[in-house]
Amino acid sequence: MSTTLDGKALFDEQDLQIEAGSFERASVERAAAGLDGTVSIDLGRRSRVVRQRGVLRAASRAALCGRTEAIMALVDGNMHTLVTADDRRYDHLRTDAFKLLDEHITGAGVVAKYEIVYTQLGS
């Protein structure tokens, strides 16, 4: 099985890293005049940042552009699901940024390092 985003195998498995931060919680604290202390109301779990780093490989620069355009199309404000090859599942992801970090030509084609930043919304 390979890593998929919305069921599409867009990524190479070699050098793939996914780093998920911790969820944050929101709360409201209120004090009342004349009373000692505060009231804290838990508003529940909020979002966390998920970063994906890896390498894309393609036979030509045109093929690499096609792959990157397919990924950039998912920076759309909608919710997506990322499932890794080892069955980790990240639901409710908003794709915030995609960037190529380094691109170079090899004997087998073109290789590019990339990073994707998601926000996983609390459920």
C-alpha cells in the first residue's frame, strides 16, 4: 500500500516523513467581581499542524510539473484525508501550503524535495 491523499497515490514512499504536532485546546476564563477565583470553560480540542516532507521523482520535468500541479490543486480550502503506507490516517486536513525545496536532474529523470503543510481540524 502507498501513501494517498483523498485516495490518490501522489507521493513516492522513499524519504517520506510525516510529522504531526499536538492538538491544542481552547478555553475561556472568567472572573466575577467580589468573588475569589475564576471559572474556566473548556471549549474543546482545536487544530494541529501536520507537515509532510519527501521526494518526488519523475522521468521528465514535464512529468514532475504534472505531479506538482495535481498536489497544488489540493491547496483549495477543502477537507482532505491522508492515509500513510503504515495505515496512519489523518482526517479533516486542510492543505495550507505546498512548496518545492530543491529540484535537480539525475540519471533517471528529475528529483524534487518538497514540503506540504496541513492543518488538521479538531473533530
